[in-house]
Amino acid sequence: MKKVYINSIASISPQKTYDNSMFLDKITDYNDTVIFAVDPDYKQYIPPAAARRMAKGIKMGVVASKIAMDEAGIETVDAIITGTGMGCMIDSEKFVSAIIDNNEQYLTPTSFIQSTHNTVAGQIALGMECKAYNFTYVHSAISFESALLDAKMQLENDEAEHILVGGVEELGDHTTKVHRVVNHIKPEPVTISTVLNSKTEGAVFSEGANFFVVSNEKQESCYAELVAVETFNTLPKEKVSETIESFLIENNVKVEDIDVVVFGNNGDVDFDTYYNQLSESNFSNIQQIFYKHLVGENNTVSAFGVWLGSKILKTQTIPKIIKINEIKIPEIKTVLCYNQYRGQNHSLVLLKKC
């Protein structure tokens, strides 16, 4: 089977990450329980008339995909695969509200048409006139990993040469209120510096879009080799360590071979223990980093973890603000990303320097 490479990356997040020439150089601080993406200049990528008809999630996905395509130096791909946990929530909420307000009569179809989960992938395909394989995975917190795994298998088996893969989430007012009611969102505002030690349940919710061009041929723009992806719907806490070790062994890697481990800590006192037990045992002598204090929590935020791991491998630098501990590393060759959400939907992504 052929190797798989991440040849370009793009991220729109609550930090200014859409500029690939920068790497968390300027941090946007916050003191809130819900944070929104920092918008690029959409007019540079989407005609204003078209942008006005697009919900934020669609705009973020379209622009992030264009940034990734431009960096890879290609105009089209052999497949477009996206992941999203909640889809286009803003238009979904608009349509449901219209049903209620108008007593199920005189409804315009626009919001319904744009509320489906595959709207982002469809808009990207329309923009580049791509009639190839187009698929969207809706698998909660492993939606992005499902998309990434699909792309990886196609490339390994030489069924495609270039695939655009990404994850998108947007914040809707009503859905956010529901998450507050069930205590999935933190009860009080927190800052970047206090998220990890907040000792309260829930997380800081967010939105964003992260896209990658993955290929079976390494280009000059290559960030990392995508070695392996694996997901687990349920995994007992006492089995996490053993499962990660088995995953590494299957891919001919030992724990001590890992140079950096990317954890998905979000400050939820009930579920950060999954990471804490690994931090104090298996990976105690390995450089640990985290990112959700900067970009919040959503169903495809693990794609930002892959963005981060890829960026670290290419630049060979680790910004201080994402470090959990301090371990000296002469050369960063291997990165492991581990994420879970509320004790379920665990994912492992293994990256190597290309």
C-alpha cells in the first residue's frame, strides 16, 4: 500500500490560524463560555453576493478548503470528504423556527436546502466544479476522523491521488442554549490560562473549519505523513492506556518513540481524567501539548489537533502556550493525537515527519 501525506493545511478557528505564515504568534484571549471563529476576509475568496446567502459554517468550510487547495498548488481533487457533528445548525434553526412561526405554511425552502449536513461539501464541489466522490460523515466527535480514515484507505489503495478532507462546525443560538441546560457548557466564563484548572463540569463551546489536502505523493509543501487513524465509540477509562499501546505496536511504534503527544483536554472536571492518567503514566517523559483552551470544544475540533501536530512536524517548533510540560526534544519525528468527548468517541491519529 502507498504512504499517505498531508500536503497542505488550513484552519479557521477562534484564533487567527487562517494565515499559514503564522503559528499561534498572536493569541486572541477570551473570558467566556462560548467563543466564535476569527473570520478571514471572505471577500477575497467568495463573491460578496454569494457570501451573503451562505451561513457561517458554509463560508468557513469554503474558504478553508480554498486555502488548503492553494497551498497544495492544485485546482481540483479526486474526492471531497468532510466530517461534521451538527451540520449547518444556523439554517436548521431558521427552518424549524419558520415552521413554528408560520404554522407550517408559506415556507421558503432556502434554509432547509442549506441546512443539510453535506451542504459544505456540496458548495466546495460546486466552486471547483468537482464531480468526483463527495461524502460527509456525521459521527459525532469522530466525524473528522471517519472522513480522514476514508481518505487514507482510498489513497493507500491508489483509488485517488489527491483528496480534500476536513471538519466543520458552527454555533447556533438555540442549540447552544440546549447544551447549557444539560451542563455541557461551563456555568461560568473562563480565560485561556484558567480553563485547564477550572474544576467545573462542561467545556467552552466553539466553531471552526479545518481542511487538509492528503495525497499518496509527497509534495514540497508536505507537512506530515499520515501513518494511522483509529476510532473507538466506547472505551473504559482503565483500558485507554492499554489500547493506545496496542495501537502503537500495530504501527511499529513504541511509546518512547513518540516525541509529542497532543491531548484534547477541555477543562471538564468529569472527563479530563482520561488525559490526566496518561499524562502521569505512559507519557510522563514525553512532551505533552493541548489546544482546546485556545479554540474551545466542538464535534470536529480534533481536526485542529491534527492541524497542530502537522504544523509542529513541519516547523519543528512548539509554541509555549500549548505546552503542558517541558521536555527537550532534539528533533520532532513522531506525533500522536488522542481525543475523546465526554468519555466516548475516542480517536487516535499517528503522524510522522515527512
